[in-house]
Amino acid sequence: MDQKKITNMEVKKKNRNEVFRYICKQGTVSNPDISYNMKISLPTATQITKELIAEGLLEEKGEFQSTGGRRAKALSAVVNAKLAVGLDITKNHITLLLTNIVGEILKYERICQPYVSGGTYYQKVSERLEHFLDESGADREKILGVGISFPGIIDLDKEVITYSHILEVEEAPFDSVSGFFSFPCFFLNDANAGAYAEGFHENETERFFYLSLSNTVGGAVFGRNELVQGKNFRCGEVGHMTMVMDGESCYCGKKGCLDAYCAAWRLSGAADGKLEQFFCLLDQGNAEAAKIWDSYTDYLAVAVNNIHMVLDCDIILGGYVGSCIGTHLQDLWDKVAGRNTFLEKKPFVKACNYKVAAAALGAALKVIEAFVCRI
């Protein structure tokens, strides 16, 4: 009897979670719509939405037009009922972002803040965050927490940032960082965070690989509304797969890594460190930029094709390069298609949807998801 009771409670909670996610993604829905699309009974859908209204998470917004019977009530999430903060830490910058429960970006800011190991750095970041929230006018009572995107290996079981070559961090416990902030903190690898932002509004059955092409190269596998973490939380670390035996030196100390050939600085270095300017030169037919792009896409095409051969899913290009690639994506696709064994006609390489602050957004959305799992 007790086991049946626990099981029923778990089913009810799962239904509540899924109904709320569905409403957040769809915008405005009715109880019959929820019942039909989620394959639950109408009384169950109605009871769940009634409870969520009472908790201040849903609201009625009029009625839908009649289709022959009683007009169904239009239901929507109370979008600003809860808020979350995203913080993306990189070697030279931090990005701060505020989002609501449906993933709308309310405010973001990117500032120069070189990383320095130690409490002084995190104290400065915390102070900057408080100032950011003051400027946004956000109600502190509504903030669920801070999602922190970090360029390193995040061990969620041990609650430790185990490794970050780029920031020279090893074995940093979560609480050595979270103690400087006045909100609960949630930690996420930067590529995982970018993937989470892309996957938040995707069809739950979609599976994709997120290839982050910033000043370091990373990756993440996303499917069925969640990240695939791997045994040691290193799933998707394609930046350090070998592209060229005994090739160019990587910042990790090895040679021939994908990162050494496809990091964003490979392009921006030819345009005074400005990636957007590099693509402007490319648009203008600059010969030197074209030569660099041709070499860059040679290596990137090999990596993309290899990833696709292993995972058989779409590949989303994120990071700085994915945000700027625009019409030049076709250059890459032509090379990938030429290497592909199966002659797939439908392009499986796409540019990211979130061009700005993707990692900070994904980290904030992970905070939202943690809340949704508890309602």
C-alpha cells in the first residue's frame, strides 16, 4: 500500500512538472489542449492547472474561441513569477544575465574581468552581480538562484570544479565559490550551458551535439530535455580530441587537438582580435581572410563529420564562431557533405539560435529547471 502511495505521488509530481514545462514552451494553452497533447485525462489536466494557478505560477488570460461547445479558458505561465541569474565566467570576462521562468532574457551585461584564482575575484563578481540586480530592478524575493557557467570539468556528484586548464583551477569545491553569493548557486560547464540554452525550447525528442567554438573549443550532447554528462562529467570534450598527430600545440599541453585548429582566436587574430571584423573582411572578399577561413573550415569539417558519424544527430555550432558564421555556414556544409559517407542531402549542421550570452542563459535556465522539478 505504501509503495503504491509513493508511486502515485511520484506520477502526480511528474505530471505537474511536465504540464508546467509544456505551458511555458507553448505560451497560451487550454486544459483540453494539455489533455490531448500530453495524453493525460482532462480532469487530471484541470486539477494540475488549478493547483498551479493557486500557487501563482499560472494565470487565466480570457477564453479561446468556441469550437462548438463551451469556450476553453486560456492559460499562461506567470512569466515573472520566478527569476534566475546566469553568470558566465571566462578567462577575461564575465557575463551576467537575468531571465524569467519561460526563458526570456530580461537583461544582460558583459564586462571585462580577468580571472584571478582566489576569494578576492569572487567577491568582486558578487558585488558586480548585486549592482546588476539593482540596475534591473529585480525583486530579490523572486530570484531562485545563480547558475554559474565555468570553462572546466564540473563534477556534480562530488560538487567540485575538478579541472580548468584555461583558468588554471584544480579541485575547487562548489562552496569555495558559492559562499560569496547571497543566492543558491548551480554549476555547469560552459559548453553544457550553451547546449542547455539551445535545447530549452526544442522538441523534447530532439537530440543534438552542441559544438562550442569560442576561444576554447568544447562540446555537449543534449537529448530528451537533458544533458548527457558521461561517467566522469566529460562527455562532449571534443576540443581535445586529436586532429593531427604531433600537430600544433594546444593550451592543454598536448599536440594536435581540435582546439589548436578551431578556436575562435584562429580567425579573430587576423582582425585585431575582433571576430565580427574577420567575417566583415570575409564578406568583402579579403584574400587573406578567405585563406584563413578555408584552412579553418578544412579542420572543422573533419571534426563535424567525425562527430556526426559517431552520434548520428544534428550538430549546432555555438560559441563566438557559431554566433557570427551567418551565410558562411554553407562553406562548411559543402566540405562536410563532401566527406560524408552517406551522402545526406539535408544539412545536419546548423548555427546556434542564441547568439548572445548563451552560456549565461543556459546556466540560468538550469536554475529554472531545478525549480520546475520541485513544483
